[in-house]
Amino acid sequence: MDQVEVTVTDSQYCRKCPSCRRQIRCDTLKELAEMFTAPDGQAFKSCQKCRDKRGRKNRTSAPMQPGFDLDECYETHEEFVEAVSSFLKHHDNHDYDASLPPLRIRASLSATFCIGNDVSIEACAQTTDRDLHKRAVMLLRSDIFDCSGYYFHLRHAHERHDGTKYSFGCPASVEHRPAVRDPSTVQRYTVQKEYFECHGTLQISFSQANASATVIYEHIGHTESRKFHMTDEVREYITSHKYLPPRQIYQNLMQMTSISEFEKIEAHILTKQQVYNFWISLTRGEWQRDAADDFKSAQLLVSELDGYELVEDLQEPGISLAFVTPCFTDHRKFNRTKMTEIFIDSTFGTNKHGFELYCVLAEYDLVSLPLSYLLLDTRGLQEDGKRGSRLTQWFMALRNAGLKPNFVHTDKDFAGMNLIVYTNVL
């Protein structure tokens, strides 16, 4: 499919939307980030136009499959969360109307689907480990909470021939309303809880035969479930573990709900967004130097760190940012003549702007030392050799500073690079 370009005059910042395959251009990094972010701060892969178009299509078209308003298969966790969140955002305004039919969603999760970094659907489907099952379904239940605003209680687990099925119910459903108590026996009074005929159910089942899982959501919209009020215990835990990724902190908290210290505070209705918001408030001051300009902020941070130096020729806002580490600048501790063997590695999509990340490492006394890093994004440039020319500049800067290896190791991503990078530069 040919790419279609959406052009904004004099734009420098560009990112490709995988849904419409367009290059989305904006005048500032902030505007570009907003194109791929919901008002509540949730990040998406698809652009705002694609999400709006999908919402209009869902409102006007008939369900794809009989009986379900949304019925799709998902390969990744991000696609699942994005699709369900977008669908419910356009179909559920949280105003209860008993005359409306319940919204029904069926999501098929493939074997390649992973929740977080270590819980795969294939592993859950092929095992009888109930602890792994419960961990997966609780994380999926939390995803539904984040997407819909409704919290579902686990009611029971049913062992089937092909896999286990977990059933959840909406605690605000009239089916779960407690019996009326004798006023004379009431020792304290609390705010009256509201109940609805919402027919709210959530079912998560694993299929061993297909190495997959199915999530079925059925619910009539009403007032959102109350969000967890972050207590001192949870704040203290996040503060003491702030150097962990927020996703890992959230998963740890979910696993700790059975511990007496956290059991009474109902940490199970804590959302990922709450954890992230508090975590970012703790860590932002350690790395952010300019709230309005991410590129300038990164430059200032690198400049103030001992031993780190910016590579002057590769300081292009929105395109390239290169720097060297103390392993390269400290001549007394690290002798460059001994750095005869280097490794060049790369990875992609490292930050919210989609930059590529390149690294040069050296073998030094049987230890791998990172010498230099390059953040690069040439998608918005219309010039020949845009990536190769900047990589060449980077390598030449290192060579001119004294790096002259005898051996260069690269991964398969560099196989197509012009050999001049290795033969004439390093």
C-alpha cells in the first residue's frame, strides 16, 4: 500500500501512524505527541484522526459479528487496550438507561499476545498453573477497569476440558445487592451504595487447543466504579521502588493485595494511570530540565552529567542527538588504544517520539563498555542518504577523538549499510 503523507508547512517533526500508514507531521514535539495521546494521557499507536474515524464507524455501522458490538482478534496488548478503550469511550457515557441493551465485546487474544513483559497468553493456555492464570486474568481485569471505568469482582473459576474459564461480576449490579439489615443492628452508617440492573459480566477463558484466550465483556453503562484513593502505604511503596518501571510497580502492587498491610486498603482497584502519575511526579525532577522542549531538556541533562559530552555535529532538534560517555572521555581510567574491538547495536521505537537508538560498545579487559549513543529520527527528512550520512558523521567524530578499532561487530540491522561506514570511517 502506498504511503499517503499529511503535510504541515515548515514541519520538522514526523511520526508514522501504523493504522493509516500516513506520516503525521507537526510543528512541535508537543503537538506530535498529542496526536498519539488521549486527553487523559493514555498513549496510542494510531493517530487522532484514525481513532476518531474508528469511533464514528463504530457508532454508525452494524456489529461485525452477530451478538457482539465489537468482535476482533488482537496480537498485542497495546492494540487490545487501544481498541477497547476507544470503543467504550464512544459508546458508554456512564449515564444509566435501563432501556438500552448491554454493550457486548468479544476479544480474542492470540498466542503471541503478552501482558506486560513476562505473561504470555500461550504460556497461560498451555499450563495448569493456577497462579499464572490468576495473575493474567487480574491484569486483564485491570485493563478493563482502565478502559471502561468499571471494576469487576471475580466470582468463580470453572475448569473445562479445553482450559479454565474465569467469571467476574459487576459489584454495582442489583444481583449482588446485600440483604436489607435491621436498623436496630446497624452500628455505623455509610453512604448508601447505588445499584443498577446492568447485567455486568466479564468472562476470561483460556483455550489449550488454540493456545489463545477469549475476553467477553457485557454491561449496561452506569456511574463509574470509585477509583482507589492512593494511601500512604501505596505512596511509600512507589517512592521506595521509584527506580523500577511503573508497569512493574503496578504488577507488584497487584500481587501484594493478599498481604495484610495492603489487603484492607483495597489496592486491587488501583489503576495503572494512578501509579504512573505518582511515579512521574517523583522522577520528573531527576531528568527533566525543560518542560516545554524535550530535545533541549535532553541536551541540558547530558551536559550537566560528569564525563558525558555532546557530539557537536549531531545536535539537530527532532532529528539527531549524540553523546559520549565517561568510558570514552576518561583517558586516565580507560586507554583508547586498548579498545581494538567494538560492537554497534541498534533498537527502534525507544521513546514516545519513535526515535531509533544506536550504541557503540567496546570490549575492554573482558568487559563491555558503552562509549557513545545516538538518538536518530530521519522519517521527516526528504533527502538522499539521510540515515547513512548521520551515522557516518557519528563514526567519524569517534574516530577523530581517537577510537581506531581493528574489529567491528554489527547485528543484522546494519547488514545493508554501505561498507564505507566500516572501511573508510572506523
